[in-house]
Amino acid sequence: MNAPDLSLSRLIAAQPPLEKLVIACVLAESQRVGAQPLIRGLGPASFSMLCATCLAGLELDNGTAPAPVFDEFDELFELLVEHAAPLDQMSLWLAAAIATAAQRDNHLWQDMGLPSRRELNAILRLRFPGLAVLNVGDMKWKKFFYRQLCQSAGVPICKSPTCGVCVDHAECFGPEH
Ligand code: SF4
């Protein structure tokens, strides 16, 4: 059986709201890189409802591969949920989608299959405003998330007391092209 057509142009045409576009992009990128599950942390009923809501009834298989044991999916999912507003089903799906993509190796907007960082900024401000507003210096989102997690756990990751004098400044704040 051929894989469903998840081309970006089709998804954008079919799903104008930003939340649905973001979910569809993450699904398409997960499918492109062969990730399973496509979005982690969702039971079969929740994933089926996600497809019905965000893909206009197009049914996908989320996959059954076991999740890696050692990564930060759970912590990042919880951080996002803690700041979700509103805390509804869509925010839970988005938190799972973002935390799934964040375990990959590129810039977060790329790992989510988004057209640019603008859509990532927009969805975080729209659905996780209390977290997005804390990124006052426009830090790269993955760096920002992990800094938040480390601060909550009381684990220092920074080599300098302030970002302006830090040798890792370019890592945390450089352009994300
Ligand atoms: S620039 Fe340095 S001090 Fe600032 S968040 Fe990054 S690692 Fe920490």
C-alpha cells in the first residue's frame, strides 16, 4: 500500500488553522525520517482523534516501536503542559508533537517539518504563552527548553553567570537557518 500523501502543500491547503498545520507538519516529518511512533505519548484513541481533527479524516498508523529509554521526552512534555493555555486536547497533542520532534538533531522548527522558525514562534506564543514569554533573549528553542529543565532540576549547565560573556553564546542564540 502506498504511503498517504502528506506533502506540505496539500496539508497547508487542507488545514488552515496554525495548530492543525503544526501537527500535520510534525506527522509528515516523522513519516519522512521513518520515526515511530510518529508522535509519542498518545494512546490509539487519542491518535485516532488527532488524525480525524487535524488530517481531515486521513488515518495514519502511529507505529508501535518502543520509545527510547533515555531521553527528555517526558520532561519536555511536562514542561510544555505545565505552561499550556488553554490546557485542552489540542495543547496536549501539540506538547506531545513538539516533545517528540525535540529529540531529533536539527533546529526544532526543522525537526518539526515547519516551513520556518516563524511558525514555531507563533505556535509557542499561541499555545504555551507562559513559557514563550520567558525566552526574552530569543534563545534557540531547544537550548531554551533544556535550560528551563536544568534550572528546574537545579542542574547548572551554563559556563558563565550571564549570557553576554559566555563562550557558548553562539550556540544558544545564533541564527537558525
Ligand atoms: S549563552 Fe551561556 S550562559 Fe547563556 S544560556 Fe547559553 S550556555 Fe547559558
